Amino acid sequence: MRMPALPRNPVAHRTPVRWLAVTLVAGIGVGCTLVGAPTPVTPTPPVTVGPSITEGETTELRDRAAAQSLAEGEARLGAGDAEGARLLAREVISRYPEARGSSAAYWLEARAEEARGEGEAADRAAGRFVDLVGTGTREGALAQLLRARVRVQGGREGAVEALFAVPESLPAALPETFREEALVLARQLASGYDDSTLRVLLEEAPTHAWILPVFLVELGERRVMVGDAAVGRTLGERALAMDPGSAERERAERILTGEVIRTGPTGTRVAGVLAAVLSETGSPGLQQLSREVRDGIEVALLDAEVRGGVRLEVADDGGQPARSGQALLAAQGRSPFGVIGPLTEPGLAEAARNRTGELPMISPTSRIVPEGVDGVYTIAGADPEALRVLADMVWRDGHRQIAVFHRRGAEDEMEFRWFRDAFEAQGGQILRTWSYAPGTTTFNEPLQAIANLRPRALLVLIPPEDVELVAPQLAFYGVDDIEDLQIYGGSAWSTEGVLMGVPVRHTDGVRTVTAHLGPGYGPEWPRFVAAYETHFQRTLRSPVPGLGWDAARLLLEAAALAGSSPAEVARGLTLLREVQGATGTFSFRNGRISRSYVAVRIENRTLLPLDDLR
């Protein structure tokens, strides 16, 4: 069988390599001993009758000389003289390769090299011994275990391959510790692999009755921790159908009952249950949105500082706002420290009404947050910080009056009020406002009125989908011809869809704000993409998973700051300052979770920092 492609560093590597190159987590040097690694099995003297290294005639004298050197080498190894034992083994290999039992010299050499801390040489010698005697003998099985041990402890290639080559049916007279040592090595490997590596391994690895269950339960527990109980149970059942060790049997049984217990890696700052209210059934659009948000949450929970310490519990509202409240109550019954979702404005409002206590909630996609409710936030809606930075930019540009053109609607009205309040607080004046109903496609009356008014500054506060309609009409109805007019736009103008989809002649020179300058949607976007694509082994094509990642990480950061009870996490959210995320940099301001914004000017589909233009 051709083995799977697995990475040399299973935690950090993004794309698999061949199975023969599998290693333990990077950072473990050759010859180092892992914390908690088993003590090597104490060997017995080598066989005196067995295969020779090479075929050829031998004599009783040569056989006796080889046996004497091997016996002396064993004695020296037992006395702690590994170098002396190695030299005697090499003497037999070079001088008496045809002697009966000379193959035992490789076994002696392997153990001597391991004692000297020379893992690569020990692996090489043990491999030659196994090639000669196989793994069906006591010494052959021990030699194969040595190969696995030095590869694991040295972080060398082929660790998993060597481990799966340990005989499944053990020869007689092996030490009682043999199987447990192999299982400890398997657990060390499994715990260091990322999920994508484990998936490939389970698809391609040989069916080893007591080694394979270690990797099955490792991935099974992780799937339960990220809310994928069905896949976790399937993996647990596979492990129980084999010959698992006692620890693996217990772990598999816990997977089936949903009582997975993991403490996370050393240094984990947060432990507990994180809940999500999603729409996993219902309309196809909401189902897709839920899948993408959940993918982002999953990647957040597999981060090195979190993995294994936080368990995801998902409640489904079926895409019906009336059921969002029931879903939240179900989620609260699992004692979470925070909730991600629901996804829609009506659903979020209904869930907020049913919430008990101080359980904090962050919706990754709702455009509006219910008014008068503490501890309920969104990271997708209109942001007053964007309008404050926009008002400050207009004021710094020297404009004391500004005309405003905006769409009518709850979110649009909020954005206008936030801008007006921020601008008037500095002494500015709203010269006049025009608005239009959602769905309007022709804007001749308000735009002709603006052209007749001839303001020096105009704010076009519209959603991204309307910019493509409005921008060309600004030119058509003469607004662009107003002398010395500066057009300002809301954050919609800095979105990728507008920059790439609207002709540059209609966007060049517009001043606006953006939550991020640089590749992607936020400072952590590249890191998130790398983690996402490594885990799921597919290209990320949507920013939505980044919203799920950010919502989860904000709750985790709040828990790390203040504690893991709902009340503590709610307080921790108010302490957030400049938290870098995949879709922006977040801080708690004036009762909201807001992004930071930068004043920019659009030139040739590019956002230029405004300060660089002065």
C-alpha cells in the first residue's frame, strides 16, 4: 500500500508530504528525550544462533570469536560503556560477517548508539537487524520498537511508519512493558498532529489492531470538542471494534456517551463550553451561512492555546426567529461561558429576550443589535466608530458644513445619526439631507437638487450594493461637476466589491474609511487563512468564516482576561482593547464591540492612507 502524505511538522505544515516523512512536532531535537517518554526496555544477551550478516563459509573459530565479542559487548553495554559496546559490534560486522549469529551485532550496535544519543545511527543499525531477522522474533520486535522510539524522540522522519511496523501479534517472551511503550509513543504522536494530518493517516494507515485506535480516539475526541458528535461517535466505535489499550477503550466509551474530558495543552488559558446558536436547518442560504460561521469557530477552537480546553455545543434554530429563543435556552442548559449567534436580526432579538443572567452573546452576521440590552453584540453591523472617524476626517479637511445623501432604513438611519452627532459635537453643521427608499434605481430628483445646491462637501452614505447604481449617476446629473466638491463615502465604498466592481472614474478621489489596510480583511487574515486551509484542506473563498473565527476569539480573549463564568466573560468583553482579528482590530467602545478605522482616499482601486497625502 502506498502510504498517505503527512507533514514533517504536523502542527504547522500546511500541505501533506508522503507517509514516509511523518515526524513528531517540530522543536524536539535529535537525541532528546520527550517528557514522560517510556524507559527503553532492558535487553537480554543476543542470540548466539541466528542468521549471519552475509552468506559465506565460516569456521568454528570465527563463530566463537564473534560470539565472544558479542558477549563482551553486551557486558560493556550493561556496565554503561556504550562506546565500548559499539566498537565491539562494529568489529563483528567488519571482521566476522559470515559467522553464525553475526546479525546480532546490529542489535547490539543499535542499543549502543541509542545509549550514546545517536538516534539516526541507532535507527539505521536496528533497521539492518530487522531486515535480517524480521519482527516475528523477540529481538526483532524490540528492534522495531527502538526504531519507532528514536524517531519519535528525535523528531525524525518516518516515526509513524516505524510505529505501525511494530508487530501486531507480539512474539512470546516480550517484556510486559512492550505494548504500553508503543502505545505511549503513539499517544505522543497523535496528540501532536493537526486534524488534517490525522484524517489522512486514518484513511491510509494499515489496520493495526492496537496502534490505530490511539489515532481514532484522538481525532474522535477533537470532533466532539468542536461540536461534531456524529463523526466523533463513528471514530469511537471503530476504535472499540478493534483491540484498543485500556486508556483508548475508556476514551472511546466517553466519546460514545458525549462525556469527553480534555484539559487542553499546557498553558491553555480558557476551559469550558462555548455555545453557538446557528441555522443548520432551514433555508439553503442560512444553512450555508451557518456552515461557514461554524468552520471559522472550529478553526478558532483548534488554535494551539485553546485546543482541547473548550468544547463547542451547537443549538439549531432552524432559521426561524421564533425558535431562536428556544435554541438559546437549550444552549444555556449546557452552562456555556458565551454564545455565538444567532445569525439574523430577528433571531438575535428573540434570543436576547429569552436570555437569563449575564450570558454574553456575539452575533457574527446580524446587522443590528437589540436596543437596551447589555452583553449582546454584533461584529457585522453598522459601526459608530466608522462614522466617528469619518466625521473627524471631514472636520480635519476644513469643512464645517456638509450635505448628506443616504438610503432610508433602520441601519442607514443609525449611521446617519452617528455621523451627525459626531460632526455636530465638533461644531459642524448638516447643511441638508436627501434620502431614498430601498429598491430605488433612479436618483434624478435628489441628485439634481444637490447639483443645484452646490455644496463643498457631500457625504454619500449608502450600502455597497447601491454604490454601483449611485456613483455613475453622480456624474450624469452633474454632481461631479461642482467646483471644489469633495465627496465622502461610508465604509461601503472601501469594500472589495465596490473597489473592483465600480469604474475607477466614479470612485477616484472619494474619501472614506476602512477597517484594514493591507492584504485580506484584517491583520490576522493571513494567519486565519493558513489555519483554515491547513485544517480543511481546501481553499478559503469567503470572508464569512473569518467572522466566526473573530466572534469565537473575542469570547475566548474575554474569558482569558476576566475568567470563564458568564459574568466574568461579560466583564472581559468590556476590557477588550485593540484585539487583532481576521476581519479587523476590535475594541470595546461606548457599549459596543467596534473595529478600528483608518481615513483613506480611493485612487485607481487602491486605498491610500489619508495622512500620507498631506
